[in-house]
Amino acid sequence: MQDPARYINELGVELTGCVDPSRSAIVDSSYMQMLGFESFFFADSANMSKFLDNIFRYCGGLTDPVSKERFLPNKNSPRSEFMGSTYLFASELSLGTFEEMPSMYYLPNYKMLPPDSTEKASVLQ
């Protein structure tokens, strides 16, 4: 999804912060951090800094951008940077595949529909 903050705001969903769940997150791109396909929102810039200092403590499960497998990353998980985003992988094989053609895996191969749509999401392949 190209603009998660806009989509979440259109849905009218209130999120809790991933670092401090007792506080509401600010759903704005300036308080958002992407890890692969996942978006994380924070109550303030101090919480975002805390997240970035120890992402593995706060991020929970992620989606491998190549295999689409859900996995729990750790400090030894393979990683790559592409177009300003950090991508973490479940395996070295996924990392190698990603690095051969990162633009193929830059965005998920599905699209989110507007909240008022009754159509089913279509695969972009």
C-alpha cells in the first residue's frame, strides 16, 4: 500500500502505539516507520526513536517480501535497504532473491481497496 496513513484515516481506525500501547498512535506518515510491508505508528517522536533503537523488541512478526512467510525477526535476520525502506527476511535465500531484483518485491503484489468498495481485492500479477 502506497499510503498506509491515508488508508487508515479513511477507515477511521484508532491505533495504539506499538512501543506504548497505553497511548494512541498518531496516524500520520511523520510518525510512521516501515519495515518491509508492515507499517508502525507511534504516539510521539520519542516512542519512534525507542522503536528504532530496538526494532526486534517491538516489531513482532513480519512478512518476508519474497516468500510472503510470516516470521519473527531477530538481530541476525538477513536484511536489505531499498528505496529508503528496511526489509527483513526469513532466510538468506529470500534475501538473495530480493537483491537480484528488488523492484519486483518493493510493494506487496496486492492492492487495498477503498473502505467503501464492495469488490474483492485483485492480484496484480
